[in-house]
Amino acid sequence: MRRDSPAPMPPAAPQGPALYLTSPGVAGIEDRSTDWPSRRYLATLVLDWDGWILTPRLGDGSHGPFSSAEAAFGWWLQHRDSLPPPRRVWRNGDPWEPRDSGD
């Protein structure tokens, strides 16, 4: 945005995942460029006594502590493909049925 522009223009949403600080001690990793609202929220970050704790959306467990929200976001970018898939899936009308163990 230029200083001499007559009306402020909101910044465009970045393409792909980005870090958003929502309130003091809380942040989220979101992909606001997707058309699917249910797929926008990818992970939550919360500042705990030990540092920032990252919890993937519908994932198993949490990761951390990290020294900053930015460090947690960087770690998530590097490891997101190797994180386990969500434990619960929507199947046969029951959203909370655990997935098959694969045996």
C-alpha cells in the first residue's frame, strides 16, 4: 500500500500456509487461499510456560516447546509431510469413528 493512496487496501491473503497471531499467546497456521473453510485451519500454537506448543489440526499429540511462534511455524513447514495423518475421520455418518489400524 502506498502512503499517498486515497483508500487503504487490505493486503491479499498469501498463497499457501501462513502464520497468524490471533491474540497474545495464541497463533494459528492457516491457508486462507483455499476455497474450503474446513481446510483453512492447519495447526494451533499456544504459548505455555516452557514455550510455544504446536498442535496440528485433528492430529495426534502436540510438538514443542519452541522458542517462538515463528520457530514453530518453520518446524511445521519442514515436517508437515511426515506428521501422522488425522486419527479420526468422517466415515459412515459418524465423525468420531477411529480409522482402521491397517492390520
